[in-house]
Amino acid sequence: MSVSLTSLSASPKHAPARRRIIPATLLRRLMVPAAIVALWYGVTAHGYFDAQTMPTPYAVAVSFWQLIVTGQLWPNLLISLQRVALGLLFGGAIGVILALAASLSRFGEDAIDATVQMARTLPHLALIPLMILWFGIGETPKIVLIALGSLFPIYLNLFSAVRGADRKLIEAASTLGLSHAETVFHVILPAAVPGFLVGLRQALGASWISLVVAEQINASSGIGYLVMNARDFLRTDIIFDGLLVYALLGLATDQAVRLLERYLLAWRPSMITAKGI
């Protein structure tokens, strides 16, 4: 019995799969935010809250568009990004140096770790009065505050990752005749990259939280400055805009680190499996 080419081409088995207009991953990630916005709209539309206390999503969207059109958003957004970048750069660099010095030698751990652990328990946001006394009310206390917020997550995660390097790999490097420095650069540090990236993600979150507080220190620019002005004029819609910007910036930077993680750790079995999900 012969089968025509037409019937084969029309067979569902051989038909090309239709591409989805919206990826399933994006749909899953939008489910919870969409539900929150719907609940928000339902609460405000039925008058459970006063419009000045809880603005509607439409009012927040309109004020957000006005901030863009009037040119108030972008300069302040760039200032906030610059503060976080500088604070993360200084805090991350210090955290990496201290973590490597403490984790790669017993002497370094004895000299550094106890002091860092004591400093870590201090609430760095409570140091704002001292920051103002020491550094004034300019940009320096803001950057120092962000640096303190980002230092300790990187230190803790990198320290743990270096100390948790696979002993078998270290023994294999020693068997192959690698020196201590070669073992550190070719075995221990590559093995510590996943821990460092986890610390970087946590440090970014702490940086944005520190920025929210830092921009309350007599700021004349930044997203926090917009929020403070909005508070003085009872513009809760602009306050919501500022919170939304902070949240979106936190999400964007976290996603950037996750993309970097996929690139640097593409060889890991977990990453290979995740790509197929």
C-alpha cells in the first residue's frame, strides 16, 4: 500500500511546531506581578483606600509617564546608578581582598575573620549619624554606606566557597606537581566562582536597600530625592513610582548577574539541565 507525499506532509507528526507568540517562561514570571496589580486595582477601584493614601495603578502609570516626559526621571536615575556602581565597586573589591586573605591562609583567618564578623553584626544603616559627622552630607557618606552594605555578603560567600573547594581536586593538583599559587589560580578560584556570584547577587540587593536610605541624607538628586519631594507634597503616586524604579533596578541587576552566571558556569551540569527547561 502506497502512502502519498501529501498525506505525509499533512501528518501532525511531521507538521512544524508552532512558535508561541509569548514565551512560556515570560508568562510564568508575569503571573504574580499581574495578580498583584489586579488586586491593587480592585482594592483602589472599590474605594477601600483614599486616593491620596493608595493611588490607582492608572494614576501611578500617568505620573511615571510625566516623570519621563518632563525629564525628571533619567538624570536622577543615572545619579542613583552611579552611587550604587561606586559603592558596589569599593565594597566588592574590599570584600574580595579580605575574603581571599582570610580563606587562603590560617594566619589570614585568625587576623581578619573575627574582626569582619564583629563588624558584620553592626547595623550599617544605623551608622548614618557617624557618616555625616565624618564625611559631611555630600556623596561620600552615601557611597560608603552602600559599600558597607555590599562588602559582607561578598566576603561571607567567597570565604565559604574558597574553603569549600573540592579536596580531591586540590590533591589531584598536588599530584600533578602544581605549586600552591598554580593550585589557587587554576583550581580553588574557579571552584569559588559560583559562591562569589551568589554573594554578588546578595550584595546587589543590599546595595539597593542601602541606596534607599542613603538618598535620604540631604540628597539633591537621585530617585530618593524624587521620593522625598513627593512626600513633602503628598504625591503618593510619585512615591510609588520611586519604589517601582527601585524594584525594577534590583530585578534588572539580578538578572544581569544570572546571565553572567550562565556564561561563566556553562560547563556545570546544573546549567546544562536548566537550559533545557
